[in-house]
Amino acid sequence: MPHINDPVMYVQDRPQCDPDQIRIIHVGMGASGLLAAHKAKKMLSNYELVCYEKNDTIGGTWFVYLDAALSDDGC
């Protein structure tokens, strides 16, 4: 093979059908973020899940607006 010593050509030493690890990025850890993390753990393998949340804890809108939800008038 004439290209075997060519540094531009690179042939990996593994089958091409081996699945690569995927990286899942989820913004927000409210209801949808928690569900995404749960389903990824339950249904996937060979993945990395990265979740970004602006607050110090999970909960999303429920956590941010908890005082309004618990008020007497519900607003």
C-alpha cells in the first residue's frame, strides 16, 4: 500500500463499527433535565452526561418560583 507511511493518512487500530462515547449536554435541571438524566442512565451505555444549572440546586422553575406557588392567592 503506497499510503501506509503517509502521516496524513491515519487508520485506527479498531473496527469502525465500535460505538464511540457520546456526550450529552443538558441545560437546566428542572423536570425535563431530571427525566433526561434518568432515561440516559436507564437506556444508554457509553455516554457522558453534563448538566448545566444556573441555581445551586436542582428544581428549575419549581425551585425558583416556590414562594409564589405556595402563596395564598396562587400567583
